[in-house]
Amino acid sequence: MFGIHDFWLFVAAGVLLNVTPGPDTAYVVGRSVQLGWLGGAAGALGIGLGCFVHIVAAAVGLSALLAASSTAFTVIKLIGAAYLCYIGVRMVLTRASGEASPTPAAAPVRTLRQIFWQGALTNVLNPKVALFFLAFLPQFVDAASPSKALAFLVLGVIFNVTGTAWNLSVAVAAARTAGRVQRSPRLLAWINRALGGVFVYLGVRVALLDARG
């Protein structure tokens, strides 16, 4: 259908890629520890939105343009790197407060919105994600298919749905084991700094990323 082949191989490969620990998992776990499952879920849904943007871009050919144009790639790369480093430095400079972190039920809606958009932007502004979809999805689409764009969307949505489901389960699991951590403002601050360090590291990696990599 739509020129898709080896569908079940794609599903299996996609699931394995999604469950492999990486920056997205670290972000979801960190937010779950800080604000409970709502914080982790907000991060997971934001990451899902960011991935969907790249999927649509791959379907309409924008990712191919990004890969072909060194100028466009460099601009997006530097914007993404700057944003990641900015968020990371802010988190690293977080100080422990004397009060406990809000409980999951009391997590401010504004904070959850910020976490959601952070998760989305860290994916949208990372050209490596665009190149991943551009390299991965075409392996399961017939080059002669007249519906290649639709095939890209179908495969991308399936990959994104399984990935988001996994991240939501990670959020719930992390929140269930985080009760003791949530009662320690100092420990929460260090977790925030560690997560900030991950963002800075990713920002540096994105800045050094080559279009051919």
C-alpha cells in the first residue's frame, strides 16, 4: 500500500530505535522526576510534535533541501545549537530552593506548556533529526511509487506514535519511582543541572554536526 514494503521490518526497527535510551528519554525522565508524570507527558508530547514537523518536512521534500543546501543546514544548525545551549545553561544555573517541588497535581499549567514547547523546539531545531528521517524512511518506500509523500507520512506517523507511546510510558514509570526525589529540593536542583548538561552537550554536538553526518 502506497508503495511501502517490508512494513513489519520497519515496525520492528522503529520500535527498537524508539526504546533505545537517548536524549529524548533523558528529557522525559528528568521532567517526570521534577513534576511527576504530567511533566514527563508534556515533554513526551512536545517531542512528538517536533518529530511530526520533521516527518511532514521529509514528505514534502524540505529535509532533502536541508541536506542539499549547506547554507540552510548551517543556519538551522546554529539556531538549534544556540537554543539547546541556552536552555542547558539556564538549567545548569538553577539553584536549590528551600521548598519542595510542586506535586504532580499542583504542577503549574504554564510550566507544563514551557516543557511541552521546549521538547518540541529541541527536535524541530535539530537538523540531525531531519536527516535521520530522510535516511530511514526511504528504505521502506518503493522509489517508483507515485505516492511517496503519502508513504513517508504513513511511516513517519507510525514511527512517531510508537515513540510517543514509549515516552509516555517512561514518564509514568519514572514518576512512580520519583516520590523520594521530589521531596528533596537540592537533589531536584542537581537533576535539573544534569539535564541542563545534556542540553549543552547536545548543543555542542549539533554545532559540530556536518551535513554529511
